[in-house]
Amino acid sequence: MTDTNATLDHTFTAPIGVDVKGDTWSCVELAGVTELLGTGRSVRVDAQVDDVLLENVGLMPTGSGGLMLSLNARLRKRLGKDVGDIVTVHLSRRRS
């Protein structure tokens, strides 16, 4: 398990859009992160999505054993992306 406030270096690409109980949420499912973080519970991290730095953001359980990062409308507009588009996510630090 990764310790709180530990440095991370995990990068992946994924589409925006996670199926949650039949609805598509504007989130990105984080590949392999439960193994990296040692938990499927909510965790706070520093991340970068494409060229936008996100500090101390929450990763939420997907309900199927994974974790996801929510991308709100303002952030998607800043990225110029929407549900179905691919983003690159880099996790740099675990906060909790």
C-alpha cells in the first residue's frame, strides 16, 4: 500500500465516461490504481489531466472495484473535451 503523502508516478490514457448504475458519469476510470494505492476506497491525490494540474482532488469508488476521477463541466470546457474523448492522466502525489 502507498503511504499518505507519497510521491506517485502513474500515467495512463482513458476515455471520459464511466457507467454507474446505467448512467454515464463524466469521470475517468483510473486503470490499475487500486493496486497502486492499495485500496478501492476514496483517496485524495494530486493529478494532471492533459495540461491541467488538479491538486488535492478526490478519487471515488466506481462500485465495481475501481476508482474514478470526476471531470466537471468547467474542467471539460477548459480541456476542450467531453464524454467519449480521451484524456491523459498523471498521478503525482497521494494526499490521503
